[in-house]
Amino acid sequence: MTLRATLTGGNATCVSGSRSRTYYSQLYNAYPYIRDVLTVSYEANYQGLWWNAPARSESGWGINLAHQGDVIFATWFTYDAAGNPWWLSMSANKVASNRFSGTLYQTSGPPWYASPFSANAVKATAVGVGALSFSDASSGVFAYTVNGISQSKSITREVFGVLPICSFTQTNFDFATNMQDLWWNDPPGSEAGWGINLTHQGNVIFATWFTYNGDSTPLWFSVTANQTGPGVYSGTLYGTTGPPFNSVPFSPAAVSANVAGTATFRFSSGNSATFTNTVNATTGPITQTKNITRQVFRSPGTLCH
């Protein structure tokens, strides 16, 4: 049996099979919350880490989507012409139902180990445009033009555990138990220009940290952080090299992940944590700890659970 609700003029009509029942407009108008349920159209929230479809066909690169309201902030983790780790970002505004587009930027900034990290030294340069379109909650297309090169990739969610459900919400983030989101230095805006995407599934957080080399060029690391205690996740930090972003085909066999150090996240609440990393530099290991918090760019933000 099928069930659907429709609105005709001021009347709400409920149709079940071949039989219908009309509810008078007085009832419809008397209860605003019923009207809202019947008329509001809900769209999927695409927050999370995505990669090429079919899954694992191009392991080694990905795109993280922080979806808040009518904007998706996308961080694309890939490789430059020399195969070095390279990331681009864009704020993609909604242009149609389940479609978003924006300008792709390459960013330079202070090295990851800079203390203090000066946001004033961060420079963003437009290198192209990107568009995201979705056919359902787990299927989409990422089309882009970068430095005059145009390509299109089918993408799907990267699944390594139990997928959380994400939604726009007014819930206090302090009480959140799933940490999937875009995080940056706390207090917010104090070190604008770098950040870390947390994809939280089950007892594992896969994190992609976008930052900068010693020469200020883009650099990214990743870590699969397993839960080691209450609110504590830790793992090995990797630096990755691979085929240039425009390689056809993109060969996963050419991707090389090298141990770069370690990373640990300690959450004091659903909106506050410390990010401790040790990175193997040429002069020896460098350890630092950053206070981090969720980056909310469209109130009220997105909560996954």
C-alpha cells in the first residue's frame, strides 16, 4: 500500500491506494506544525569524505565535504604535476536542487610547524571552478576545471564503518558524540588558513589535515585514528604522493603512503578537543598541540550522530 500527502488549494489530501480522504482547510490552517511537515522539502546532507566511484577504483585521493545549509565547503586532496601532495578548496553555493558550484582555490601559508601561525600570511589564488551534483545521498559527480584542464569524476561516500546520519540542527555541539565535521584552531578564526576534516564512523576517525610545507606550498597528511580510551583517538600520520590530479587513468598502484609521524585527538566535549601531532621533519621530530573546535560557517551548522 502506498501513502502520500498532497496539498490542493487550502486542503490537505491523504491518498492510500485507491481511496482518498480530504482534510478541511480549517484543520490544515489550525495547526502550523502540520502544515510545515506537509510542505517542507528535505534534502540530503552530504557531509563526509567522498572518493571515486566505484569505491576503491582510485584509492589515494578524495574530497571532503562540510555541508552546512545551502553551502558545501569542499577540500580536495590530490597531487600536483610532480606527484606531490596538493589540496584545493572551494565554497560551493547551492545553485539548484542537489547542485552546488564555486571557485577552486590553491592556498599558500605558514609552515605547519609555525608558532605562532599567522593568518595574515595565508594567500588564496583562484585556479578554476568546481561543481558538485548528487543523484542520491551516496552518489554524485564532481566536475572541475583547473588550470585549463576539465574533468568529471563520479564520486561516492567512503565507508569504513557505520555511516552516521548528518543533519542541520540547533543541537548544542557540546553534547555531540560523533565528531564528523570540519575543525580548525580554537578560538575560531585565530589561525584561519588551515584545518582538519574528521570523518567519524563507529570507533574510528579518519582525519585529513590540510596545511603547508616549509616553503609555504600546500601540504596534507592523513591518519586513521582508532579509539584508545574515552574521547581519545590515535594513529599513525601519513604523507602521501601519487599521480597528478589530471591523470587518466588515475592508478592507485602509483600512490605511495609514507609514515610522517603520529596524531592524537582528545575530546573534552563534542565541540572542543586537542590535536597533538608529531611530524618527522628533516631536523628531527617536531611535536605540537593545538586546541581545535568545529568550524561553523552557516548557522546552526551540521551535526552527525
